[in-house]
Amino acid sequence: MVIKKKNAARSAQKRKTAKLKPADGTLGMEVIHPYAAGIDVGNEQHYVAVPPTLDDNSVRVFGCFTADLMAMATWLKSLGVKTVALQSTGVYWIPLYDVLTQKGIQVFVVNARETRHVPGRKTDILECQWILKLHVHGLLRSSFRPAAEVLKMRTLWRQRMQLVSDAASCTQRMQKALTQMNVQLANVISDITGVSGMAILAAIEKGERNPQRLAELCEPGIKATQEEVMKSLEGNWADDHLFVLKQQLATYRHFQRMIEGCDKELHAHFGTMEQKADPEELPKVERHKRPRGNAVTSFDLRKELYRMTGVDLTSVGSINIMTAQTVLSEIGYNVTAWNTEGQFVSWLNLAPRDRVSGGKVIGRDGNKVINIAGQALRLSANSLRNSDSYLGAQYRRLRGKMDTAAANKAMGAKLARIIYRMLKYGKEYKDKGAEYYERTRKEQELRRITKQAAKLGYTIAKIA
């Protein structure tokens, strides 16, 4: 009886092995995209390869001008090409992508890491042919690219983020100039670009040097006393540092005007997007969730995002309206491009990147992937340290088990999963509180200990 079972197992294993050996000797290299093309993208010219069965001159070179791109698209269309694979080289691929998609050709924008690790291909002609070969057999994955309206929103928001960063650099240079003159204003006022700080800087720009008169410009709500502000405004007032201070102050104001222009353009773009919910049904925002600093003030961004997505992402843990806008500008409001939550988390670079061999972790993937939405969620997770919420309690437990960077990444992945579910199913998030998390965690721990004790032949009794 045992021999028969072993023979049956061997026969089943042979049948499985036979399925792995195609009779034609192709080793399973099936043609997935027969009418395809591969393009090696460059700054001045593009090398395009098509299968020799479609054209005798299977590799051609086209320039980068619009007329050249239109000629390329016309040639590919005449050959019946349906899909094109190209590498995401800088920003040179974007005009090519737009022209090809307008002609009705599906474009696969692939990561260069998936095509470069093969030796011997050192010329553009061989490179485009190699891309074609991989694409024909379906070995290249297309990168995510959102819809056109989301791309416009992302462009405007990235421009705004860059302007905010530039304005922050000006603030640092103003602080440096003040410190070199021993004017310690930044030590008594937390933000020198606030109402009080800007009033004092404007007076210094006009020539005021009296510490008492400058201190009187402060708003009554600041924490520092007027005497402390007066002491901080006693300096040497060097001409060269005053010149730098005035220039940086003018540059800061210029960036603020440009940020206001971005906000105006973004608000106008929101008006063209489809409405999924009535913004008047949105509940009032909690006090601790109000963004500060460089928040959008010319219109209600929270209502616009709710109208566009149908859900309020600011109801999740530490996600404020600026983080929500950053995430939505990168992924859009449709998450169907990712089949599962795991794929979404991996795309955000929030999933573990362990290299496993023989069932053991032998190292970490050293490839550094910069994802703006993923970075925003990591920063958002870090603000859960003192949160009296379910996610806050979970984050503090993670901080007790691992270092801060790993805990931020793990909690960012948790936030990403919640956002995925909200956008996919259109359901609001409801926090159950830190007390509920601690109670359920203790119950789970008790069940684990009870099960482990039962294996050892013991029972756990509760002492009254």
C-alpha cells in the first residue's frame, strides 16, 4: 500500500515536470505583444526598433522635434504597431509619450533597472532591439501614470512644494544674517515669517533699529515677553548682513506671491474636475488637524478634495489636509491601477525589501526609490507619537519594538492601506481610540499565552 502511494506521488511529480517543458523547445517564451516596438529614448534622437516581420528596415532613428515625433507615430501606426515600450529617461520620454498616446498607441513606460542588467548591449541600436525583445515576450512592466487631470494637479502641487522649499531656504538665510549680527530674534519667536516676525523685519528693512519700537510690533499672543524680545533685538547691525537680509526678505515675498498664484491656478483646476460628493456634507475639522505654516488659505482645500474623492482622508490618524493633497496629487483618486493593497504599499516604497534565500533574510534591497506620497505618509506617521487614537497606540507599540525609521515606514504602510480602502470602496474611516487598541492587544496576548501554556501542559488561572 505504501509502495503504491509512493508510485502515485512520483507519477504526479513527473506530470508536473512535463508541464514545464514545452514541446517546441521555446522554454515558455510566449509572444505576448506581436505588434510592438521598442524605443531607446534620448535627448536629441530616439532609436526605434520593430519586429523584422513588420518592416525590412526594422531600426530607424528619429529626431526630438515635434515633426519628428509625429513622423515616428505615423510610421508605427502604418505598421499596425499597438504597443510601444520605452524607458523613463529623465523627462525626454514625456513628449514622446503624449504623441504616441494621441495616435492611439499603448505606451509602456518601464524602469531602466529592468532592462540594463544584461552585458554586451552598449549601443543605442542594440538597446532598442533589446527593449523590443523583452516587451514582445511580456517581460516588462508598465509604470503607473495617472489621468491627465491628475497630472495637471500634480504638476501644480509639485511646483507649489518647490516654491515652499525655496521660501524656507530664504527664511534660513534671513535667520543666518540676523544671527551674524547677533540679533537673536529666532530664539524668542518660533517663526520669524509669522505676523510678528514679518512686522519686525519690515521695520528693520525701513531703517528702524530701536529695540523697544521693534518689540512693540509683536502680537500680544506670542509667548515671549516684550523685555525678552527687546534683548534679542540688540545687535551690531552690520551693513553687509543688512543688505543680505533685505534681499532675502524681498525674495521670500516674491515666493509667497508665486505660491498664491499656484493656489489660484489649482483652485481653478479643481472646478473642472468631476464632483463625487457634496462638500457641504463634510463635517467640521478638528482643531488639532488644522494645518499651519504653508497651508492653502485662499480656498477650502479640504472641501475640494472631498468633492473630488467622496471621502475625507483627514479623518485618518495624523493625515492633515496638506498630506492628503500630496498623496492624491501623486496617485489620483482612482486606485484600480493596483490590484491589491500590497501592490499599492510596494509602489509607495513602504513595503519591506528583504532578499530571501533558503527561507532566510540575507540582506536588504539597496535600490533607493524616492516616492513623494510615501515620504509624506512616513512624516505623517511620525506625528502619531502623542496621538490618543487607535493608530497612535499602534505606532507607540511599533516604536517600542523597532527603531524610529522602521516604525515610521511600517506605520506609513498602515496609513496607505487605509487610504487604499477608502478610495476603492468609498467608506469613511472611524477611529476606535487608544483604549480599544490596548484592550484588544491584551486579549490577543492572553490567548497566545494560554495556547502556549496548554502546549506545555499548564493552565492559566485568573486570581481574583
